[in-house]
Amino acid sequence: MPFANLKVPADTLTPESKKKLIDAVTDAYGERARATTLVLVEEVPDGGWGLGGNVLTAEMLGRS
């Protein structure tokens, strides 16, 4: 069973954009795997990201 775990910043995707993302990932695995492809979209709260030991926030990324 193909599995994709996507982590995105919280409150950045609409329900429609989540659907498009899930569809695109599912399509990438191909028709044979469609019925068993699991895509999990997890929303990470602001400050829940880190790079190089530094906590990243929406403000730091220019998103606020």
C-alpha cells in the first residue's frame, strides 16, 4: 500500500486545495495503486517547524 505523509503549515490549505493535493499524490502512484493509496495531510502549527536547529514561524517566512 503506497503511503504519503504530507506536512503543511496550519491554515494554509483550503479544503479544495487539500483535495487537489491528495488527488495529485494519488495519481502519481498510478492507477494500479489507486485503491490502496493512503495520503495523510498533517497541519503543523506555527512554530512547529525547524531548520538547522532554528524554529521557523510564519512571520520569519514572510507569511504573516
